[in-house]
Amino acid sequence: MYVVRSTTAACTAALLGLTLAVLGPTASSATTTPVPAPAPAGPSVPGVYAHRGASAYAPENTLAAIDRARQLGFDWVENDVQRTKDGELVVIHDDTLARTTDVEQVFPHRKPWRVKDFTAAEIARLDAGRWFGARFAGLRVPTLREYLDRVRHNRQRLLLEIKKPELYPGIERQVLDTLDGSGWLDGQSAGGRLVVQSFSADSVRTVHRLHPGLVTAFLGTPPVADLPRYAAFTDRINPWHTTISAEWVAAVHRLRGAHGRPLEVDTWIVDDAETARKVRRMGVDGIITNAPDVVREAVGGADGAAGGVRALAG
Ligand code: G3P
Ligand code: CA
């Protein structure tokens, strides 16, 4: 199953049915309380994705952040993948190490501290947690392999972003090889637990060409007239929430993506209840957030798996 567009009315009806079933016919017929009218049909409940893990509560892109997402009850975690000088894939957002590690103290003469100028062994020496809070001191920048193992151990799912692919020629094949080596591309189930996205259309197109069965997403807000070109190689268009309207979301939904199913929209980064409700009303399929608990509370959804999509097969 690919899309389940549940409605408020359907949920209300289901809950009512469950209530009646539990109470039984005597209890239900005995009540004098008017049965509430079903709520009007509305947009689907969006799936919720923990952005860089539950990064409002733990240092972004660390194993602690995905563990925190799991503790909060979220399957889907998002991350950012880049490459070291000696070819190791690592999980970090910025293309420099300065903001989220203590690299300036450990390697003071290596400015501007680019990820691609450091070996994996050097990066493994860095503290990737203390900047966020003393209790996170000692956390490391995970390699992609370590990260994949933890996501799998936690029985979570992954929205993997290839970050700045223009800096890392060939990274698409390397990411796919690493996923394959860790069992993430096995069988029919990959579409239900893995999505690969990028701001680079070329990168998304390359991933689709190398592994056509994989669900992909393009990060951005293409004009409606350009959407068909993207639909040829991707399944989702994932925009910044400030750039969209209900009309644009509807235009995306009218098209079928690379696997013949309606294109979906997962928007980012929504961390407050009001905005979460607003993008839900626009009809988005998913919300990517640093604070997944806040969004869940606002839109009434669960994690991405329950929100809508999520598998091409299986
Ligand atoms: O998943 C969407 C989001 O991660 C895109 O922005 O800069 O946080 O990678 P950024
Ligand atoms: Ca990202």
C-alpha cells in the first residue's frame, strides 16, 4: 500500500464503531446522549519525521538524537550524509565541523574545518554533543554505517539526505553501496523504511537511475509548470513550509511520480503547533520537524508510517 488518505470523518466513524462494539448494543441503545455528527472530511493526518533525529532535544544527527526520537515514539528519522577526506560517509549537516563539534579546539590551525578536509579518524576524536549541553558531552559524529545500524537496531526508518553532493563526486553510488552492505536495500521492503532525498535534482536523478526501486524526494519548491520534469525521477517534492500553498500542494498531488503513484509532499522544518496545523490544512503528506512530539500533538498524527505513505511494495 502506498497512500492511505485517512480523514477525520473516517477516524470519528471508526472510533464510534469501536466504542459501540465495546459498550455493546444494550449500552449503546440505552444512552440518551445525542450521537455527535461526524466531523467533516479534512486533509489526511500528515506523517511526522524527526529532523536530524529529535534534534530539539538531543544534538542533531547523533545516535542520541535518533534514540530520543524512538523514546518519543517516532519511527522516521531524517539525517544528512557527507564524506571525509579518506572516503568515509559521515552523518553531519554543515559542510564544516565548527558549529556542532569542538574541532576548533582540537584542530585550531585547520580553518575552515571542512568535513572533506578531515579523515574519519580525526573526526572520530571530536565531541559532537557538548555544544548542545554538558550532559551530551562525548557523543561522536557517527559514520553512516554506525547510524544505519542504530536506526535498524531501533526498528526505525530513515529519510536520508545526501548533503552538498557537488562536493563529493560519486557519493550517490557510495551511499547506495553502504545501504546495500547494511541490508537496507534488501527485498521489497526498502520502500517502506527508506527514502533518499537531496536539494540537488541531479543527485536525486542519479539515485533513481542507480536504484530505480528506491523511493526518492527532491528538496525544494519547483514551479508547477516544472513539476512533470521532477516526477520523472522522484516520488516526493519536499519544500520549505514558507514557500507553499494549498494550491501548490494540490498541483503536486495531481501528478504521478517515478513509480506511478501520486507525488507526495513532506514539508520542513515545522516546529510549532500553529504552523503544523496550517500545513496540514494545505494537505501535506508529511511534516519534518525538530520537535516531533509538538507536531504530533498539533496534528493528531503518529509517525510517518501512520501518516500516509510509505511503501512502494510490501
Ligand atoms: O529534510 C529537510 C531538511 O533537512 C532540509 O534542510 O538544511 O535541514 O538539511 P536542512
Ligand atoms: Ca537535512
